[in-house]
Amino acid sequence: MSFQIKNFEEYQDAYKRSVDNPEQFWGEIADNFFWKRKWNNVLNWNFTEPNIKWFDGGKLNITENCLDRHIYKNGDTPAIIWEPNDPSEAHRILTYKQLLAKVEQFANVLKNNNVKKGDRVCIYLPMVPELVIAVLACARIGAIHSVVFGGFSAQSIADRINDAECKLVITSDGGFRGTKVLELKSIVDDALMQCQSVEKVIVLTRTRTPISMIKGRDVWWEDEIKKVETQGNPACPAEEMDSEDTLFILYTSGSTGKPKGVVHTTAGYMVYTGYTFANTFQYKPGEVYFCTADIGWITGHSYIVYGPLSQGATSLMFEGIPTFPDAGRYWDIVDKYKVNIIYTAPTAIRSLMAFGDSYVDNKDLSSLRVLGSVGEPINEEAWNWYNEKIGKGKCPIADTWWQTENGGHLITPIAGVTPQVPGYAMLPLPGVQPCLMDENGNEIEGNDVSGNLCIKFPWPGMLRTTWGDHERCRQTYFATYKDMYFTGDGCYRSPEGYYRITGRVDDVLNVSGHRIGTAEVENAINMHADVVESAIVGYPHPVKGQGIYAYVIANHHIDAEKTRQDILQTVTRLIGAIAKPDIIQFVTDLPKTRSGKIMRRILRKVAEGELSSLGDTSTLQDPTVVEAIIEGSKEFK
Ligand code: PRX
């Protein structure tokens, strides 16, 4: 990995080069990948439309970079180690050679089912190796994957399928998560009642849950593989893709409307995830790397599949949950496979911390060399526990700040190479030019300052558009500040110039590291027949980071407890269990300005229990509403 930065001087040098001459910098890094045809221009861009092109004119296939190019030297290196939900079930290892064979085989299955370059494929699978195979098989033939996290509801799947007009769905009969069985196929069946574009559903056997198969539409994964086997030639040459061809769509929530399909393209995403994986974690050949995320989120796309595989790493994926069969499961896995690098989320750390040290103390964690954190700010207590109990004080911690839209890490310590401070994402990676902006659109220079975090210059892994709605992409990310990508996060820059992310500055919540749009949850709650209006805010939650607090105006004469349960069910049905409010407070009115806008600031303060700092309430239509809300909130304190 010739582009690995080895010490702080090299970091400073790389950073300077990346700013002084970004094209040369990224061109040299891209030379470390396999191209069928080299690019004409490293970068063309403007942030006004926006129009961003990296490595334009280049031809490649990302799967050749993730698979074929490793075969000659490292074909027998494990690419994927899979740990099942139930520790008594056998684990699986797929070497690079085996993974390539399986990807080619399944790519042929897709072709047999009429999937062509540019077609969209929805993948709704549990965390099994076939999920990686399905993702890479799409990329092999140039189909665009849209992976939907297994916790999302039928309605959410239908919305995503319809938005991207997916032609095919890949799912399984069910999925194991702890003691639960998720009925994935039956959820897909419900979703497809609303989807016209889907022609075929490929169903993998995992749980042997009884399901119905619809004639002409549904086929079994295993049967399709057999067909390919009898067809003779198992190979599937990689489709030649343009650098800027779409690789995948991944939906993410924002402050308004339905989730949007973030579009990542082929070459820039590949270069950026490979570069950041190798650098942030300082991966060394032969090491076992364990990212605990689900492939349904960007972390799984970039740092279970594409980043590690493009670097020939061994990527461990885990089907289950951190608390099954007990709260020592992650550490059992570290011990069992001698994991060298673990990458997890603060919410998992906090929840495991709460179970006590007895689940850690008897495990051999001596193989660990680097720890990673992602998804939300990590509080100091969790950072210290991670550092002392898991890393035994000897493993650097990379607190990686980035977003679905970014493709890969933007601000993070490089493990053991650049400095670290608990709670800080620290310094930008080479190629990343962060800045802080004030309310009036001016850049805040200097240190020991806070502002809205923006990025001034493109990096190869950034989103290119939002599927089917470029204007929404422009509005959301490029319209707030001229010629800047706006992250939606607030940030503090310390006297030393270190960055600390302080959380979202928009109406987006971060619940257990998952992004949840308040408008989305409100719309779901408002679907309930007894609900007149609702407002959602976040509040500090000891494990989830943020909890969801719902203020609901309901019809008269409701049975409060029953309606609460009904509302929770409605949210689960329309979005998924991850969006369920932790607290539902019924109110008779919401605090509104004279123009009818809900004053969320006040609701947030009440939810946080910060009653002494409610601020000015004199502009409200009816200031007495606030007193009633405060009174009602006492029930939940
Ligand atoms: O608020 C930031 C927070 O998560 C948001 C991005 O969410 P998502 O697109 O779902 O991606 C999560 C995984 C990359 C950001 O806007 N966030 C993510 N990582 C951190 C973070 N906040 C603080 N520190 C982090 N390390």
C-alpha cells in the first residue's frame, strides 16, 4: 500500500500536496488501482450546479480492483470471514479466489434474470456473505445496487424501490438477529404490492421460515445458481464502466421530505474508500479487520465491502447483535479470530459499557492494534472505556467523522500517525478542506471558534447527485453557502486547530448512530387516525446518544396508553423500529409563532429538561402553551 502515510511529517507533506495540487495528488493515488483505460482529466468541478467529475474518461470495473487483481498473489487470503448470529453455527471464510468465483456466478444469475448495465437492483438481505456477493455481482455487470437495511419497513422499501424504479429485488426468507427472526421475504411481499417496476425477486434460504413464492416473479437463489452451473462457463467478465457511472444509491434521511437517494459513482468512490481505509486504520497485510456496521448503511458499503476489499484486506462481517448470546459477543469474536482492528459505534460502546466489565475482563484482546469509532460524537466516558478496557491503553482510536454523502472518512485521526484527543475527530485527511461558516455566510478564520462545518473543495468520494432529483442535491448541500458543500453539522475548532463535531444543526436526529429525519417521523405519526399534529425533537439519551421525543396533539377522548402503543406501531410500520419515539407526550397545543411555525427550540429545551433557559417566548401565539407542556413533561422525568 504505497500511499500509506507513516508519520506526522508525511501527513503534513501529503496534506500540503493535496491542497497545492489536488489533481496531481489524487492522480498519483489513483495510479495504484487497476484501470482498463486511464482517465483524461483528474477533476472537473463546480459547486454551483453542482457538477463534479473525477477521473473523467477513465474505464474500469470496481470488482476487478476488489477481487481479480488480488488473485494472482493473494488468492488464498481470506477476503470475508463471516461470523453467524448463533455462535454454535459454523463460521464461513471466503478467500479472494472463492469470493470472485461466487461473485461471477451470481453475476450470471443476474444476467439470466434480465438485469443489465444501469438497471437498479434493491438488496434487502441479512448480514450474510451472500449480501457481499450480491453487491459485488451488481457492480460486476454494471447494475446499480440500492441496499436497504434489514430493519426498514415494507413502506420504506416500497418508497426506495419506486424512487429508483428497481427491476429486481434480492432478499432472503428471513434473517437472524439475536433471538429474533426477521421475516424479510414477507416484508418484501408487502412492499411489492405498491411497486410496478419489479419483475423478479431472488430469494436466498437463510432461516427456513415458511414463505410464499409468487409464480413468475419469485425464484430461489440456490435454484438460479444451479442453472448457472449447468450452463457451463462460470466466468463473468467485468463490465467496462466509465469513471462517473453510478455504482450505487443509498437512501438517507434529511430535514425535509422522504429519504433521498445519495448517488455514488465508480472511480472516485473506489479511490477514496481504498485510500481512507488503508490510511485511517493503517491496515497491514494479513491483519483481520472487523467492522461491526451493517452493510445496509454507508459504513458497511465503504468499510466492510469496497474499501477493505480494494486493499486486499480480510474483512470480518458479523450477522448478529452485540448482546447475543451475551454482552461479551464482540470480544468473543475478537478473541476467536484474533482481530487486529475493530471499527464500531459509540452507541454500541455505551450499551456494552453498561453491562459491566465482567464481559470484557476474561477475554483475550491482545490481538487488537487499532480501534475505530463512527456514526456520532463519542463522549469522553465511552472513549476512555474503549481506550482502557478494550484497547488496554495501547491502541490508537480513530474517531472517524463522515457522512453517507461523503463516501469515506473526512476528518479523523490516522491511527498512531496523527494526534488524538477524546471527543475530537481531529484533523482532515489529505484532500479534505474543511471550514467553519457563520450565519451570514462568512468563513470563520482562526482557532478556538465554532461554526457550521463546510467543505470547500471536492474529494473523490463525494456524492454526485440525489437520484432523480438533482435540484434537491443542490438545495440540500450546495445552496446554503456559496461554493461550499454544507455538512449539516456544527463544529468547534480548538486552539490547536483540532476539529470537534458538536452535532447536527438541522432537524435531523442521530439515534444510535442512525440518521433520522424529524419530518419523516412526524409524517408517520400524523398518519394515525387519532393524531391531529405532532412535533419531534431529540434529547440526550445515555445509550442511544439521542432519543426521540414526540409531542402529540391527539383527538379528545383517547385512551392515552393505547394510542401510544398504536403510534409506536404506526411508526414501525411506516419507517421501522429504529424510528420509534422513546417518549410520547400528549399535549393540547404546540408552541407556534404568529406565522404558525412550530418553535422547536422550546420543545427541545423542555425535552432536555433545560427549563431555565427557554429563551424568549413572547413571540408565541399563545405563551401559556409552554407552561402546559412543561407541566405535562414532568411525567417523563
Ligand atoms: O452528525 C454527523 C454524525 O453522523 C452524521 C452522518 O450520518 P450518516 O450519513 O448516517 O453516516 C454515519 C456514518 C458515516 C454526521 O452528519 N457523525 C458521523 N460520524 C461522526 C458523527 N458525529 C461526530 N463524530 C463522528 N465521528
